[in-house]
Amino acid sequence: MEEVSRRKAARIIGDSYLYEGEEEIRKSRSQALTLALSDLGWNLTEPLHIESCTLGLSNRNYKLFCGDYGPLLLRIFGPTVGESNPDERHIQDCGFGAQVVQRLGWGRLEAWLPGRSMRRDDCDNSSVLAVLANELRRLHSEANRNHNDLNFTNVLISDSDESPTLHLLDFEYAGPLDPPFDVANFFCEWMYDYESPRWFDPDSTRFPSDAQARSFVALYLGISDCNDSEVSAFLKEVRERITQVHIFWIDWALKNFSDLDDYIKYAEQRQNLLSRNLNLS
């Protein structure tokens, strides 16, 4: 997991990373984190380092280490789902994502996984897409659940000279199995660059072409012929889910982030995409 260089490591656990708001809540979280790390056997006589990570959109994620202890990932929940989704726990119990080390109510500690977030350029890498398609199929078949938030920040890649390895992360929006929805959501995410200051602006030219979409669906289904009738039937269902995907994320942005300009712009832009999709259907 990559660290963000624009922020230096915090040297005390009472830093505002833990809560940018009321002092009493920040102190409470600091004390809870101290207790959790002590319970895990950490010796906190040395400074605790907290570094921001480029993972997730609504959650905040940090790398923790102290002397020879760590690293661990501290995930602080955003104003959306948090720990309330039983489907998330089910997926974790099936062995997907990072191992949860300690739950804190307002966040959790997870095992540290090496790697980097997926980038838009990875969509041009057939090896990465093949591994992702296989992992998504494994999630659907073994956990029998949908991810529902398959964007680049929720895909962790470990590059290798032979072939990349990959982990799916952040299952807080997980739900009942609907594979075409997950694939439709992933295709929509090709249009977004979360490393850009204007991450909320989609580039519709990056949406997968018919050939790219067929290739990914064939990889997901384990079929060698991209023009196979089963690929065509599945892709038809994917395209039918595009409207649902846009509506889901428009509602998400307006419900949870109505006071933040970037998310308002995000919702407005997705509304434009929705209107275009409805006009084409």
C-alpha cells in the first residue's frame, strides 16, 4: 500500500489524523487506539508513526508502525457504511481482503498488504485485467456476494516480473450476488482518474470499447472466444445495469456528501452520464 508523500509521519497518536473535529472524540479515539495496540503486544515507548495512504474515497486510511512493531493499516470509517454491513464480514470470513486484526467501532486495524492502488493505465494491461477478472469471479463464486464498489482505489496490485498479484479491498458496500452489476460498475470506473485533482470529472472516451468489454467478460467467464454467445448474453446484462450504477452513486454522493463541492460536481457529472445512457437505450 502506497503512502502519500505530501504528509509527514505523525509522531504521536493524538494527532488530528484520528479525528478532525471535537477534541473529546479525538482523545477518545487516541486512547482506544493505544489500548488496541497494547493488547496486540506493541511496545509504545517509542513514537507511533501514522502515515496517510492513497486508498479509498470516503474512508481514511493510515499506515501505523512503532519501532520494530508493524506496519498495520488503520482504516477510519467515512459517513457511509462502516461496520454495519454483515455482507462485508461474510466476505472477510471467506478470506478476501486484508485480515482484520482489531475492530474499533469507528474504524479497524488490518494486516498490512504490500502493493499499490490500481491506476487507469492498468486497464491497458491484459495481465492485470486477467488477474482481476479471475479474482472477481472467485469472490462471486466463493463468497456469493457482490463487491458493489469496484473502483481503482479498492484494487491493490503487487507488480511482479512474471505476473501481477492482486487483492480486492473495502467491502463495505457488499451485497447480494449480481455479477453484471459489479462488472458494469468497474467499466464505469474506467472513466475516473482518482489521482487527479478533478477526480470527479469522467472521461467518457475511457469507457471500455466493445472489444475491451468483451475481452474482460470472456476472462471473467473463463471463455476463450470473445464472440461466444454466453459472452454476448452476459455483456447485454452488464449494459442494462449501467443505469442502476449511475443512480446508486448519484444517491450516495448526495446523501452522504451534500456539503462538499467535489461530491456535488461528481453527482452532477454522473447525472449527465445517466441522461446520455438513457437516451441511448
